[in-house]
Amino acid sequence: MKNLVHSGFRAAFRRGSVGRSLVFSLGGVGLAVCLAVLCTLALRSAWAQQGGGGGSPFADVDAWAEFHGIDREADFYELRNPNSRVPYLFIYLNEREPNAPGAEEPTMVVDASGATPGSVETLQEAFDLAEDGEIILVLPTGRYDGFVASEPDKNVLFLGTVNGDITNDPPTITGTVEIVDSGDGIVMLDGFIFDVEDDMAVHVLASDVWISNSLFRSSSPDVTVSAEYESNLALVHCTFVESQSAPPNRLATASVEVYSDSILFAMNSVFHDVGTACEILVPLSGEWGEIAHSIVRDGGESPLTLEGWLYADSPARCAAEPGWASVDIRQQPRPAANPNNSIIQSFNNSIPSMGCDEFTDTTGNGYPDWWEMKFFGKKGAVSGQSWFKAYYNGLLTKGFTELPPNDNTITITLTAPVNATKL
């Protein structure tokens, strides 16, 4: 089981043609260039070729998947699980039953405070100690430095958690995550805030990497996320927003850069860095990828608050392709359980939202539950537009706790993306 070779992620990109669109958003002129080739994405994983082994309930992964009703023809089926944060690959590697009690149970815990018995305190130590198939839970007990992952053929899953309290900020990574030569393994990160100043947030070299439900606020002078040397990079339900702490002349030139025969797959994501020259940079030299059900925007009105969260009438709300994530960055269900009496009546609440954040407003007053709980102690604590500027500008999170004057309001109405492409 532990020797199982996983190359399905690479095979998903490499085999056959893919219906794809490479979207460029150029600052100043707002130009969008789309290249599209229509075909079918077929996943043929080495998982199936290798089968199982050891004490697995089924030595043959085909029989295991069939028994549990898993559609092996679905795109990236082993790397996503509509019912769980833990992909089928990791459930299988840990010899567990999907959708059963304990299927998501972590095998290692990272706690920056050191208070959790048996935990480690850094992401680097966690990766170094991890075995193939490790499920690493990262607690929201501090800010974490980045790490270097350079051990081939090891499948590792990092899960950020708010630890059952939506008022907690998700774990924040403040240093570069560099993933080098993953071989037939894959490194996955879900549920993090990347807040890296003056450097890349993620640098991928000759590796397979999957990042989901994560918020990038990085203020690199160059690129926020880079993939090179035949890497495969997937960004699923991710949000990129210009960092408010970035110096005026040190804004990123691109949110994502993919080159040297690397491949990008972006699904249900939002890219909005108003100060950048180019949102997604993919050289026209044979590289290709797919950007689907995403918003790519340079300048114009934002679909996000300044800190990267959705607001009630954001065009990213209820606009995603279902089935790619069961919860959001705060582990709130996707789609949100919002009532029909919401002040925004035009959204279909049975459809999840793009980006890392699922706008959850169970009182229907136009403000997210986590924000009201964090600053007022209860849901439905505010009403009307008098608080919108504080929420949109993130004032309360910067120490401003007084009620803004009634005339200090902002109203944003978006009927269509501005200088953007929404696929």
C-alpha cells in the first residue's frame, strides 16, 4: 500500500487533449486573450495500474472504488471528494472506508503553540516526518513559516482548520512553500491563508501540487505562485487578492506564472489583484491548461472585500461548478445553508460559490455569520448598509471597533464582471 505509485495527476493533464482556456488580463488595457481547444479530459491513473496491497480491504483499487460507488471516470476523481476534505487517494492509502466515521481523521497534527500532545510545531517538521499518505492537520494557533518539500514519491495532505470555531482565522503561512521534484507523489494543501511579503507564496519545480480553499494575500514584487520544469499545478476554490500591506511599488506582476512545460488547472477560483500587470501568465510556447468556472479580473470593481472575502452580491456567489469541495476555508458547508429570505434574492443557494469563501449568512441580513460572530458575538447582529464599509474595508480586523456614522456607507452593485473573463 505504501509503495503505491501515484501518477494520476500527471496523467490527467498529459493524456489526450483537454478542453482548455488560457486567460490573460493585461493591466491598463483590460485585454483578455482566450485560447480554447475542445476535447475530453480522461483520467487514467497509475493508481489503477498498481492496485492495492497489504491489509487493504481490496487489493484491487477498481474493486474498492466500485464497491464504494466511486466514479472512476470523473475528472480527478482520486484527488477530490464531494463529501469530504480528504481525497479518495488518501482514504485509500490509509486503508479507510470513504464517508465512514474516521475517514478524515488526521495522522499528524501541527500546533504552533506546542500545546497539543504529540504534535509538531512547524510545517517543515511535519513534512519531514510524514509518510506516504500522511494527513496533516494544521491548527489555527499561530502564523507558520513556509517549508521545502523535496522528497520524491510521497503523497502528503496538509489540512488547515479553524478548529470548529468559524471566528478563528484559518492557519496563515508567512513564508514560501517550495515543492521540488515530487516524483510520482503529490503535495496537497487545503484551507490556508498565504500572507507572504516580498517573496513567492508557492514555488513549484518539477512537482505535482494541488491547492484548494486557500486565500492568497501575498505581496511579492514578482509572482505570487510559480510553477516550472514540467510541474502540474491545480488551484481549486482559491482566491487571489492584492495584499493591503503591499508597498505601492512592490505589487506582483502576476498572480500565477506557469512555464517550462508546466500545466495549470484552475477551477472555481477568483483572481483579483488590481495592482498587477498580468493576472495569469502562461507563455505561448506549447504549455496549456484549463481555467474553468473562474473570475479573472484586473482592475474595475472587485468581487471581493479588500481582505479577500465575498460580500452579499458578489458575482462569485453561487456561480461555481458543484462537487469540487464539500466545505470552504472556514469549514462551512458548500453550498451555504442560506435561507430563502436573504436580502439577495437573485442567487440560487443550492450552488456553491467561487473562491475560498462560501458566503454563509443564515440570518439573511447581508453579512457573513463568521464576521458577526467574531465582532458582535451573535449572528444577525447588524442590519442595513451602515456596517458595509467596515466589512468591505476590513476595518474591524484592523482594530477599528466603533460604529461608523450612518452616512459612511458604500453600495456596490455588480451586474457583470468588469475587465474580466468568467468561464
